[in-house]
Amino acid sequence: MRWLRRNLVTVLGLLTLAYLLLPNVVVTVFSFNNPSGRFNYAWQEFSLDAWKDPCGVADLCGSLALSLQIALWATLGATLLGAAIAFALVRYRFRARGAVNSLIFMPMAMPEIVMAASLLALFLNMGVELGFWTILIAHVMFCLSFVVAAVKARVLSMDPRLEEAARDLYASPVQTFLRVTLPIAAPGIAAGALLSFALSFDDFIITNFNSGNTVTFPMFVWGSAQRGTPVQINVIGTAMFVIAVLVVLAAQIVGNRRKKAQPK
């Protein structure tokens, strides 16, 4: 009991982490399953067939490629616009700044189904054909707030004396931004970009309302679950999880090496 009291926070943290990772473990285990029926919900026997042919299900890799394409473009658009908005809200004073600062976070607080229905009504009233571009516009819109929040927090923590020192050393505004401001704000921008990619790739509700006949990977998974869940879906999910973990580990290793390389 004495040891438990000393390590209670650590134990609770590990239990919480295990609880969060349990679905990923189940997905990984069932990616090696060979189900006897259409549904991959009960363990039958170990098999590598799904890993050898992850595109063995019709339209699976096509929907995956479409989701990745939309996520990449949505991340690019939301990151550029969100970073610019964050700098404007922090560094400049203008009329209705407080209102803009509040309105920009409404997509984060608003239920997705409300935004999805509103965007659908907007596109239909404008006569826009639902498909790739309507999905992309919708994804940029709801990812924008998350980028602004991440970049704004980073910009608020920046020391303005560093930029003043660069200007005192005769650096131009462009040089100051590229060599001082942007490197300091880069972690916040990167965090917003990664969050945007994950949200866009994973979104179903807004996409389902504004996709028309376009099928993304989350919509493919939802449709497949009604007819039978192929093992290849677990394979794709496991691969995405492993890639995300590797990206986080690589970022941690690079950050630790930079800290060690900095002079004390």
C-alpha cells in the first residue's frame, strides 16, 4: 500500500493509456484473423492473407487514396489560412477583433451535424454539385479553428524581444519572419497541421452530408460494416496507427537531440 500511494499517479496514467490503446490493440489483432463468415468480430485462426493483399476488397484502396488526398489538401489550406489568422489576431489591432476571435472558435464548439447540415443547405442553394470540392471546402472550414488555436497559443508565448533584436541587427521584415518568427512558431504550426490531417482523414458526419456520390475511407468502412467487415479494414487501420506512432517517436527523438545539442 505504501508503494501504491507513492506511485498512484503513475499507475493511473498507465491504466488510462492502456484503456485508450485497447481499441487499437483489438484492431491490430483482428488484422491477422481469418474469419469464417463476412463479419470479422470473432477470432477464428491466424492468417497473413489480408496483409499480403490489403487492396483485395473492391474500392477500398480507392477510397483510402481519396481520403488521403482530401486530408492533405485540407491540411495545407487550413494550415496556411489558420496560421495567417492566428498571427493577425495576436499581432494586430483592428475593429471587431474580439468578435472575430470568438467566431473563429465556433466550429470547435458547434456539433458537427449542425455544421454539416448548414454546409449542405449552402451548397444546395448555390447550386454547387456535391463531391470532392464540397468535401474539401467543408474540411478546411472545420479544421481551421484547430489550427488557429494551436498557432495562436504558440505565438502568444513568443518573446517579442527576439524579433526586435533581429530588426536592430538590420534584418528586413521578411528575414525576421523567415529566420526568427517562423522557426519559433513552427511547433504550433506543425501541431495544427497534424491535427488537421487527423480530423480530415477521420471525419464522417460532415463528409457524409456533403459528399454526394463520392466515397471516402470512413464512409467505406461505415458501408462495409452493414454488409460485412473485411479484414483489410483492420490492416489499413493498423498501418495508419503504426505510422502515427512512428511520426510521434521521430518528433520526440529529433526534439531531444536538439535540446542536447543546444549550448548550456
